[in-house]
Amino acid sequence: MNISLKLTMKQARCNYCGEYIVKGEPQIKWSWKSRKGWVGKTYYHPDCFIDDRLHSLKINPPATVTKKLGRPISKLTSEQRTLRIKLMKYYSRDKGSPEKQLKLREQIKAVGGVPASWE
Ligand SMILES: [Zn+2]
């Protein structure tokens, strides 16, 4: 796709309003390529081009990106999160005693669940 603005050398018809663009007036030429080479071109008055593009933007608004990259945001509140981190620390500290760890597991289940790697 190639868009250029220059003075008209040869009379052309505007693709938006249908009127002729007279020689010597500014014109916008919009041409595009396929595998075969330059296959299409349209001409516009500079003002008509902007109207045309704004119109097509209204008809086909660009899709809003909803998916974000990175780790998903946790649904826990900040207090729940700090409690969860605290319990996780206790869990790793009490590696020697399985009874304590079992108790902690129950508590962790209440705030966000046990990590999948522990199952
Ligand atoms: Zn026009």
C-alpha cells in the first residue's frame, strides 16, 4: 500500500465525491500491490481522502485488544495476598514436619488455593 500526495499531472476522477481532479490541483493517489505487482490505484481530493478514511473508520472501528501479555492479575485482595505469601513462607520453613504443612495447606486453600505444582 502506497499513499502519495502530489500535484495532478493528468486529470483523474475522485473516488469519494466523483468529481474530476483538475490538472495542477493537489491529489492523493492510493495504490496497492499484490503478488503480481501494482494492481490498483484510486485518486482523491486531499479533503475527500480524510472524509473517506474517517467514514470507513466509523463503519469498521479497529478491534480493541482485550488479551494482555504476561501473568494474569490475581483476583485476591491485597490483604489476602499478603496472608497467602506469609502462609507460603511458613510452609517452606516447616518442611520437616508434615503435620504442620497439612494444616498450612488447609489455610492456603482458603486464600487462592494450593499451587498446582504441590498436587
Ligand atoms: Zn473529491
